[in-house]
Amino acid sequence: MQSLSPSQSMHELFERRVPVMLEYSPDVYAPGVAHDFIALLSRYYEKCMIFDGYNQAEMKVVDLPISIAHTNILLLP
């Protein structure tokens, strides 16, 4: 499994709290790493929109699932 280490430029982007669309694939990381990534995102963003290709749903970033294969999310401040 890979570790996750966002670059300094990503931290700077997150600190600006601008909406960010990203490909979310927690299944490629160990569960602990996926939880750490969600914790990182939730420091900067409160809610997000999940797009699965057919539907969209709003949820809190801290509630992002780690048991999904792949989806797109829009992080919202």
C-alpha cells in the first residue's frame, strides 16, 4: 500500500479554502491512511459533494466513506 503525503502546494491550496474537485479513491490506500487523508481534508473543508456518475449527494467531509472504489468529490468550505 502507498502512503499519502500531500505536497506543500496542496496544503497552501487547502488553506485558501477554495472549492476543489478531486478524484477520491480511498481503496488504493490502507484504511489508516484513508482515515488520515479524511482528517487532513476536514481540517480545511466542512462539506463536500460526491458525484458517482449517476447521482450526487452532499455530506460532511468527516463522513466520507473509505469503503468505496472511486468517485469524484467537490470539497466545499
